[in-house]
Amino acid sequence: MKSVEFARRRRQLMHMVGESGIVVLPSAPVRTRSRDVEYRYRQDSDFYYLCGFAEPDAVLALVPGRASGEFLLFCRERDADKELWDGSRAGPDGAVERYGADDAFPIDDIDDILPGIIEACTRVYYTMGMYSDFDARIAEWINALRSRETKGVHTPREFVALDHLLHDMRLYKSRAEIAAMRKSAKVAVRAHERAMRRIRPGMYEYEIEAEFRYEFRRNNAWVSYSPIVGAGSNTCTLHYVHNDQVLKEGDLLLIDAGCELDYYASDITRTLPVSGRYSDAQRAVYDIVLDAQLAAIDATRRDTPWNVPHDTAVEIITRGLKSLGLLEGSTQRLIKDEAYRRFFMHRTGHWLGMDVHDVGDYKVGDEWRLLEPGMVTTVEPGVYIPADSDIPPKYRNIGVRIEDDVAVTAKGPDVLSKGLAKEPRAIEEAMAAS
Ligand code: GLY
Ligand code: MN
Ligand code: MN
């Protein structure tokens, strides 16, 4: 992402916050995996969104209208010894030169500097409750100011949740963000294509997961969530991540895998026949989910309420389940009673962006939000048939989900993950290629 994009975001946020407000945002903490081994560091999405600075131990402050500088960054100092082990740091000088901060300071000096800047403000905006350590730091700074109130020191009177402003900004993707998301989706599409070519009965689910990780890393991307690679009855476990079972001839394989590239996520699901050909029963279920997905994508249009793609999918799936003999009764009644939820128990989509389940409200007050250009959602209906005694054996353990990433535009739905086989015939062809 170019530095002008970060500058534009800061300007927009500062405009909403207004003079006499201050935004304070911490970087993500380093997290321990086990004993002295850490997880790979991933910057906090809100923090990165505003400055593109990817180091830990940093705090960003935006002070609209402050004459001596509006964008301040507190970060680690340069340290030759530590950099020898962990790699280079920008340091305060680098924060100014490379990240456009108006002023930057060592993070160790924050207690001496930031309270004095907060003192001049009446409103403090921060992501309350996100990091309890940071909430406590803010309270300490405010208490330190309060203890000096009798000496004429001023303390802010309002503490405002930053999420509402910032997450609403993040919900509307700019042209540059849509381009980044298209690239992320493209890498994920290539990984799915690679996996389709490799699947053979007798392989293990983890071998297929490995194809995704390989394709992601060779494109400088990482998984955006733990890949779900489940065959047979595992297709019916929504968040299956063990990925350690064998692929059996005749089973379905559900793969839900996406990547994060340049801080933007993709999230794609395909359901494939392990043997390269769908059985009639699998195909019958697949066709219902595909019809539902195509109709839900078509409903992903501006000025359409958020729930309409879901309701569209629910109706098609309910009718489909009736046609298979798995539900009986009037379609309207089955929908009203949510009878379909035995087989389709999740929503049809979620916002997608820097996070796979991205930020942004789905309702405004009590009303579903209207879709608008720049919003990006997944469209991912599914049908999961349990192995219960009242289910005809041929349908048991069939789980099908089809998921694509869709941007709302003035011209209609724009499928960012387009090009990946989805029609049964196209999937069978893609799997036959080697
Ligand atoms: N991969 C997570 C989801 O589809 O929501
Ligand atoms: Mn998914
Ligand atoms: Mn999803």
C-alpha cells in the first residue's frame, strides 16, 4: 500500500475526530506460542491501516490541528545488539523518514511525553477493551493528569470508542484496497487450482493443506486463517482444522482456504469429489448449493439490505432440501420455523478485508445495513447432511460449501475470486488436468 493511501486514511479519520480530540492506538503485542517461542508477528489491523508500520512496541497518536505535528509515532529505538538477532528497526528517525510521522519518539519515553499531549485534548479516542494492558496504560496517564488537577492541569472529559469511526472507514474499501484484495484472491485461486490437480484417493488431508501453504508462501502470502481440509464426514464439521485423515474414493473433500497478502485476506471454499467425479447424490446436493450461491452473488448489489443474499440462499436451499426429500411441508413454513438450520446453520457471508471476518456493523440501529460500493463480503452458502438414522444413506455425511469473495460496485457484484472452477463439470475437468 502506498504512503499516500495511509496519509489519506489519517486525514479522513482526523477530520471526523476534529480538533480537541486525540486518537491513541497501540501496536499488537508479541504473542508466545510455547515457552520461549513466539508466533510470527502480525501487526494490529487498525494500527497498520493508519500507518503501515509493522513493528511491535509502538503507539500511534493522531492529534488533529496540533501545530507542532498531528501524526506522532512512539517506537523502539535502534539497537545494534538487538537488531543483530531480530532484524532491523526503523527507530524514531525511520518513523519520520519512511512512515511520514510528523514527529517520533522512543517508546520508553511515552509516559513523559504523551500525557502532556493528551492534556491539551478534551476527547480521547481509542479501541477500548481491545488490549487490557493498553486500557490500563490510558487509565494511568489520565490518573496522573487528574492528580495534578488542583495545580490547574486539564484532563479530557470524554473517552470515545474509536471502533465506530475507524471500522466504518475500513468497511468501505478504496480502489487501492480492492486491487490488493483482488491480488490476494488471485493467489488463493491459484492455490485451489493447484490442489485440484493434486488430489488422489489415498492421500491425506494435510498433504492437500501443504499445497496451499506452498502456493501461498511462494507468492509472499500467508494463510489468513487455519485451512479447513476435510473429507467424508469431516465435510460436515464447520471449523474442522485437524486435516489428518485419509481421502477415500467416493468421498467429498471440502477445502476452505484463503491467504493474506499485503495485509488483505481472501477466503475461498470449494467442495470436490476425491475420485474426480461427483456421485449422483453428491451432485444433487452440490447443484442446490451452487444455485443458492449464484443467486446470492447476484443479490449482492448496492442498496440491497445485507440479509437479502442470505434470505435468497435460504429459500433456494429449503426448496432443494424438499426436492431431495430431506424436508417436508410448505416452503414458507419451513423457512419461518428455520427447519433448514438442521442442514444450513451459518450465515451466507461476512465482511472481508484486512481481517477474514472483517470489521463493520451489519445493522444500523435495528435495520440491516444496505450494501454500498466498496463493501466486500463473502458469499458462502452450504448444506451439511448428518449421518442420522432418518437420513437416506446415500445423503449421509455429504457437506458442501461454495465460497467466493464479492465486492459491491456501482455496476453490480464483482467476484474477486473469479476464474476458479465452480460448475461440477469444470471442477471435474480441473481435477483431471495434471
Ligand atoms: N474460513 C472462515 C469462513 O469462511 O468464515
Ligand atoms: Mn471460508
Ligand atoms: Mn468465510
